[in-house]
Amino acid sequence: MNLRKHSNQTELDQFFKTKDKCLQATQKITKSAFFQARKLLCFSAFVDLNRQLVDSVYNSSWRPKLWLGFRLCAIDGTSIRLPNEDNISSYFGVHNGKKNQAPCTMGMASIFYDVLNKIVIDSALHPRLTPERECAQDHLRFSQPNDLIVFDRGYIGFWLYTLLLQRNIHFCMRAKTNQDNLVKDFIASGKKQTIVTYYPGQKATQVCLQKGLPTTPIKLRLIRVDLPDEVEVLVTSLMDEEEYPFTLFKHLYHLRWGIEENYKRLKQWCEIENFSGKSALSVQQDFYAKIVAANLTTLLTIEAQEMVSQKTINRGLIYQINYAQALSRMKHRIVTLLSAKGTALRALLKETILYMALTIEAVREGRSNPRNLKNIKNDIHYAAYKSSL
């Protein structure tokens, strides 16, 4: 959970230096002893720890940011590059890639995310061919009655629509404009919105029966969103056109981008693909431990952001915490935060929040920077070549 970035032995030495409050790092235990011990630790310990953390936050007196009374969430998946070790490859699977590419071990990560408050409600790391909609079904165990979940177009499907409606969970999904006949007809009509009835096909009927879901037709609302180069269509369960006018939905769907930004933070700043072991168990331990560390950081930045907002209220621009710097400042502090108690813990929390509030940046709306995907290079973390500094 200490946001590991260096070699295993360096991290162990620094961990005990921090824990024991020593002036110099020494070798308390070897990395071999560490790897033997971690075989006895189930990765679900970190899953349960994150569950306890998230539940305690939402069940407290804290007032989270809402969108028209909804906890605005997103569910999305991403591929995770894993070490090419036999034990890991046999569990998670291998992506063969193109003809000129070597096979690569990959996993499929899925996250249930509060986009306004930047909290990972639930996460999962599965074998790479696990369907995203099946992951979404598992995440829904942790939904709340006031959730509004935004999905990308990879999640559209009658059985998931039905499941969400059965559980009284509102949603907004991007439709595939070149496959759905109802969507094609809607685009051709030129209308801004309409109510349509979806009927299950043969495959959808089979899936619904397998999952114990009804196969009765369902009514949903289609929303047209005009972009500079294309037309997007959103499918939503928010049927009240007066309470939720179609003009709201372009910005609503744009807020889904928060989960993409979260994946960027996890991959680039938390280095969630930087694994410390060569087994499927170690991969799962590292993944779920960094989710907990990221959530702990987020909760402290929420407190720091309130301080920054009050301090900069008279400035011309809105200022926000630099999250990369906040993560950097959590390095080694997680060790002391988890071991401190009582007055010492409260003092350390206050000190950390004040420290995070020192580095801020202005929010400038409307800026854009085209992505140059051709020049992106894979930042691969090889187990044998970790930074030692």
C-alpha cells in the first residue's frame, strides 16, 4: 500500500526505516523472506479493506458532491499489462497481438467509480477475456438507491438494461449508432429525443432466462447529441423530459471522462502496472493494495481542497489540488498513518492535509490538447529492472 516504485529490497529497507523511525535505512528482512511471507496473505484482505473504507465514508456525515440529487458514477474496464510469467499467464491469459508483436500477458481491470468525488467504489482484476458487462453486474452489488451510472457503448445490451431497471438503478449509456435499428431511425428522424421500446432478441432472451431476468419489452429514452464531426445517441432510463431536459445530457455524458482520468492516474502516477512479484497472487495483492492507497489519498485531498477553495475564493480562477503531488506526498506517510493512533494520528492527518494544500494549480475551462496516439510508447515495468533511487 506504500505506493511502491523502487526495487523490492529498497522498498523493504525504507519501509522499516519509516516504521521504526530510524535515521538510516538498514536491511531488517530480505526480499526472499518477504516473498515467502506474502504467499500466506490473501489478496481479498485489500478488497475488504477498501470496502470498509468506502462504506465508512458514505455512511458518515460527509456530504458528497451530487448531480441533481444523484451519486454520479461510471463503470468501465481497461486492459492491464502484466509480467510475462507462466503462473500469471496461465491465470490471466495472453494477448497475441499483431504479427510483428510478441505475445503479452494481459488482465482486464474494471472499476465502479464516483466521478464527482473521485472515489473507487469497487474494483476487480479479472482474466483478460472476462466480459465487461459481467464485471458491471458484480459491481452493482455496491450501488445505492440514488445512483446514476454512466456507461460507454461497450455495455449496451437488453439484459443489462433489464437488470438495471429491475434494481431501480438509473443509467445513461452511449449507443452504437451503426448497429441498433432503433437508433438509426432516431438519427434519421432529426429529433432531439424520443421514447422507444426495446424487445429482446433470441440471444438476449436466453441470457435473461439464465440470469433470472424478465424478458418483457422495456421503454427507454434516446437523446441526440450533436458533435462537430458526428452524432452521438445516449440511451437513458431518465424518462421525465421536464425534470431532465435533453440539453443536460451532453454535459452529463462528458462527466464520464472522470473514470478515464482515474485510469490515467492509476497507471501513470500510482504505477498500478508496476508489479512486485511473479505470481497471480502477487499481481492481485499489488493491484488491490494500490486501489486502497489511491482512495486514502483522495479522501485527504477532499479535505485539502476545501481549504484551498476557501483560501482562493477571491481569485479570478478556480484552483485545485495537484493530485500527482498529493500521491507523491503519501509515499511513506501511509506507513505512519496506518500505525498511528489517537492524538498522534489526528496530528499526522492534519499535517498531511496541510502539506497537500501547498501545491495547487488553476483550472482553465475549455482547453484541449489532441492526443497523438501514434507516438505513445508502452511504459513497461520489468521486474528485474526497478529504479533503486
